Amino acid sequence: MDLTIKQAQVNVDEWIKTVGVRYFNELTNLGMLMEEVGELSRLIVRKYGEQSFKESDKGKDLSDEMADVLWVLICLANQTGVDLSTALQKNLEKKNLRDKDRHKNNEKLY
């Protein structure tokens, strides 16, 4: 079964209210989001970049790190009243209007 963004927001909210007790405040979650993005960045830099893995980096899973980022982003969306499905749709529409020729005309990409 595929999980929609809308259902993911519901599932995270239910988990927070039943297992997690309550949401951390928005500033705490923002800090946690930055921490999770940093962990994802560290793994990508080691896997695809030029840095070597440290012992503490071994065994980390890229998909799990991405899911950690998504989890905290969903928490922030839930607690600030953002419907991520609607927001993403609007963002795609904005990019289609604003950038429809921008990348095609960027000679750096060829």
C-alpha cells in the first residue's frame, strides 16, 4: 500500500499523540530538522563525495536518514497547519510557470 503525503501527516499526528505524548515545540523541531538534515548530508558526502566513512558512519541507511528528515518536516507541517499535499502541488505549479524554460536554457547543464 502506498502512503500518501496526507495520510503520512495523519499517521505522524496519531503517533505523536499516542506514543510521543505531544509535539516538541516548533523551535525544537526546527533544530531537530537541521540535525537530521546534517546526518543525511554526512552520509551522502561519504557515500557519493570524497570523504571516507568513519566507523560511526558505517551501517547508516540513506533511506532511513531521508525518512528522519521527512518525519520532522511532517511534524512541523502538522503543528503549523500546513497541508503538505496542497503545498507541494502549489510549489510544482509555481516551478512549472517560473522555470519552464530556465533549465533548458542553462548551458551549464549540457
